[in-house]
Amino acid sequence: MEIGIDASRAFWEEPTGIGTYSTEVISRLLLSPPAPMRLYLNRQRPPETPRLPPGSEWRCLPLGRGWTALRLRWELRRDPPRLLWVPAYRLPGGRLPRSVVTVHGVEHRFAAQAYPGAEARRVESFVRDTLSRAARVISPSETTKADLVNLYGADPSLVTVIPHGVSPALAPLPEERRRAQLERLGLSGPYFLMVGAHHPRKNLPFLLRQFAAAFPHGSGSPRLVVTNAGRPARPGAAGPGLGDRLLLLGHVRGEPLAALYGGALGVCVPSLYEGFGLPALEAMACAAPVLASRVGAVQEVAEGAALLVDGDDPGAWVEGLRRLSEDGALRSHLGQLGRARAARYSWDASASAHSRLLAEELGRAPG
């Protein structure tokens, strides 16, 4: 087989950001593959879609724990492809074919409080191992590329920036369709939105506290909606005064997610650090005003098209929330700027760049 792809994060019903990236890019590669591809999956059977082109194949290798270190490593040793692409940081141990790895960010170096003890050491070991063994590294942002060069001494010529994109389903909806989707989600009245709170670096407790401070009275105050969170907020994290104004939804995607973005007074990205910041980009694509911490690649993606504030300044967040709540002209202006900015990004362009890079590296791989 020519190209092997670790597809273990792709094609799940409730993907993380890396899962969205893997699914969007791999799906498009399959429409016009640079070479026959083998997709390695940690599951019993392949997904029903997408369909594979002639010459490509699924390889189902289910294992509950230690999949990369054990099952994928064994398979690559047994029947190696000429080129391996890993969309998520970690290479298997042992001897490998020529490898391309995507490093999405080094947030653990900038938000140490969100990576206690062993977790930080584990991520650090993955990054260092990748940089020592990968033939080429893909980064979603210039910010992450600079971090890899400055913190790890990575050769800049071996780190290629390929930005993420936005699903075509994430675009402004007609008012009637948006309202219908929000009603199905049980949502009415004004609200702010946060998408993705599955990791401490997303900084949800901080947002809850500042939201309660910005809108201390329940009557007539907006709600805060949090969706696509891997686990609920810590009890009491919001402090007094928020109560049932916090709405935790399950995983939402497609048109319902576009409706959530488009109907929000503001989409909040309070992250401690981001290697890209996909929710900010998705929100801008839906013409939603964005309030975000001025950190990492969020600034790179949203500067000039969002309301960016210091991430460690509670007062700035309180003021930003109140401004978006009260100023419809500001919301409209940011929505227009954001939509224009988001138009620069697409998964089609991202997948095309991945295809060219993989073809180049395949040409350098031993026959």
C-alpha cells in the first residue's frame, strides 16, 4: 500500500476538534486520492460512509487501550505502507515508514495549569518524539509553527502550515430555519454560546464566573449555552447568580450548530491557549460576533474580525460580554468582518494542500 493513514479519530458521531479535522480532510482525500490509501481504524467495522475509491482499503484494528503503542505499531511492522500520515501528534514506537504528522499545538507549554503532572509530560514526549522522527510536520497555524521552531528548535523548512477549514453546513441560515432549529433545541430568548469545553484549557469555569458578574440578575438576562462539551461544568463553578441560565447541550453539528452560532449574542472563546481555534472560525463563518482571549492562534485567525481581550483580565471579559449584549451595531459589524475573514478558509483548500504534501513525501519514500 502507498499511503497509510491513522484514521482512529475520524468518522465518529461526536468528534473532537482533531476528529473534525481528520474527518473533513480524509473524506476529501478519498474523493481524489494522491495514491491508494489504507485507513487504520480502532473499531470493529468501518463506517458506512464515505465510500472508498478503487485500490484503497479500511484496516480495522480494534483495541480498548494502547491502540497506537501496541495495535497500530504491530500492524505497521507486519505490513508497512510506503508513507504514513498521523493526523494527531503521536507516532507509534519502533521502526516506521516515512512519516508525516500533524501537530495541532503545544498548549501544554503555555497553559501548564491545564496539564497537571503526567499529562504535560506525556504530551511533551509525543511532541519531541514526533519532531525527532517525522519526515514532515503539518501545523494548522503560523503560531504553532513558530512555537515548534522557537521552543523545540524544529527545522522551519520541515514544518508546513496548512490551516483548517469550515464545513459548508456552517453558514448563516435564513431567520425562519434558524428559529426552527433553536426551538428544537429548546432555546428561546437571548444567549451567549461556547462550543467545546472538554478540557481545562478551554477555561469554562473562568467564563462562568465572568458571565455571572456581567449579568448578576436573572430576570431579563441572557443565558449561557455550552455545547459539545466532553463533561459538564464543575458544580458551583459559576458562583452565585447564574443558576438555570446555564444551559448544557449535548453534541451538536451541522445545521443545528449553524443555528446556535448564528443566533448568539456572542460566541465566547476564553481558552488559555489554542494552536488554531476552530470554534472562533466556525462562529465567524456563521456571521456570529466572537469574544475571545487574545492568545495563541486565536489571535492569528480572528484579529481584526473579533472582539479580543486579555485572557487573564476578568474585567475585560465582563465589559466585553456587556458590550455585545447591549450593542446591536457592534454585533452586526463583527459578524460582517468575521464572515469575510472566514471566507479565506475552507476544508477543500486544506485537503488539497494535504494531498499535495502527501504526494511530495510519497515521492521521497523508499520504493
